[in-house]
Amino acid sequence: MPDSLPHLRGESALADGGIALRLFVPADFALFAGHFPGLPLLPGVAQIHWAARLGAARFSISDGFSRLLNIKFQKPVLPDSEMELLLHWDAPRRQLAFAYTSAFGCHASGKLEFAATPAGL
């Protein structure tokens, strides 16, 4: 998968400690190619990758990805989509909750768990 990220159109801190990112996914984005011919959809793996990368950068998560929890893909992300990515870091559980939303509703949501680095390593 190309290491492409969506266009960031804005970022704001939420009152509950989370972060909201305004994203745009242009029609010529490479990840739409071949998924699927005639009806391009953003692959779910790209959405998970983006949440992990963007969340790790904003919450200084340095541990490795461990597992996916409660992943749901509710609405497809189409070319030229503008959406918001909501991120919340639960440090004690080492879980990053994410939700992609737009005027059309929730596109995807779930949690990514990161493995704690063992002491002394």
C-alpha cells in the first residue's frame, strides 16, 4: 500500500482530550485505483493505516501496533470526500479510538491497540 495520507484541511483539540482532523480524499488519490473499477471506494485498510499514523503522531505513541478492536465500516468513502477523523487516546488501555464521519454519517470506527514496550528494552 502506498504510504499516502489524505489532505489535511484542519485540526482542532476537543474538550475531552481528543483531536479532530478535517480530511479531504481527492478523486485522483492512488488508493482508489483498482478498488473497484467503475465504483472507486477507499480501502478499509487505508482508513486503519491513516488512523494509526495520524494518531501516533499526535499522541506520541511509539509502541507497536498490537490488534484491532470493534472495527466497523458503515459507509463507503468515495472520491472527493471531505470527512472528519476523530481520535481519542486511552493511555492506560493503550488504545486509540477513531471514527471517520461526514455529513453522510459515520464511515468507519473502531479501536487500535498498541503493545506496551517491556521495561528494559
